[in-house]
Amino acid sequence: MPAMSASSPPARAGIGAIELLAAGYAVGMAGTLWDWWEHFVGPGIQSPHLVIDLGGLLVVGVLAFSGQIDYRSRAFTVLYLLVVLVALIALGPTTLGAVAPTSTLTAALNQALSPAAVVPYLPLVLLASWSAGRWLSLDKATWWRMTASLGILVVAAGMLWDVYWHQTHAAEIRASMASLPPHQVMAAGFLIGLVGAAYGAALQVKPRRAVEERR
């Protein structure tokens, strides 16, 4: 995936990459709002969580695989394995809960969870931090690039907090997930990232149109 730039010509801007970043944040935000609505009208379902996770993984993927990458290097292999691990951690329990919510495996997983369940989610924070830092290093640090990269860090922190919150407040039931602090943090992260990425995408429209008109 080509490197994304704040104000450079389309050849360096990475056509479609910044739009994918904005789309990832938008999908995550949509999933968060959907989750809030489902819990407001009923007990809630797992489908919005899948949308949230997919949005977050898309953002991480764009940040991690932008720029020049040697696909035969050991660093790429480690990065690829870390992305797969994070995807399994993020999507595995949610997918299982959505496909087989009453299965024995789902029940056993829920009963086995404890405050220590946050430990498997630490690679998510690690990958988000590394990806955001790497993406910022590809070009000059403008406000919108810093905002676009900061968003996923806030989301990752919110997800980690959310896991811990639900394991330490298992008996607490609220009508709206919007009132839970971890969910508010996640929503803020998606919104922060969306503002930065959308602004960056808007900056690329005019240069690209100019190049197309010259062809």
C-alpha cells in the first residue's frame, strides 16, 4: 500500500489509502452507534461489535501497511503475524457469540473470563501504537495526520478498558451503552480519527482532479 502524504502530489498520496482510513473510522463509529441503539431498545446483539472490530482492524491495516514494505523481510513476517493475532483476539469471541450465543463453548468462555482477560488484548494496543507511530513517520506531522493516528490509540485503550469494565462490573446493567465510560472513549477515538482522516481525504481531492484534467 503506497505511502500517504498530507499535501504531496497524488503519486505519493496513495490513492484510496486515506479514504480507506476514513472509511475504517466511519465503520467503527457506525458500529458503536448501532451498539448503543441495540442496547437502548433491548438486550443487544453481537453484530454491532463485529462492525466495530472490523472498522478498527481496517484502520490498523491501513496504518501498518502504508509506505514502502519489504514483503520478504522478517519485520513484515512479524507484523503480519501480529495483525493475524490481533484479528483473532478481536473477532474470535465476538464472532462466536454472534454465531453460537447459546453454545457450551460460548458459555464456558464467558465463565472463564476475569479481569485478567485484558492480557490477550495487549497486542491490540501494541499494534495500534506501533502502526500509528510508523504511519506518522512516513511524512511530516500535520495536525490532521496526528489526529488520524491518535484516533486508533484512543479506540484501543477504550477496548482494553471495556474488557476490564465488563469483567469487574458483570452485575451492572445499564439501558444504554452510551453511558459506559469505556464506550464513550471508543466513540471519541473513532470520531477523532474520522475528523483527521476525512480532512486528509478532502485535501487529496483537488490535486487528484488537477492531475486527471492534465491527462
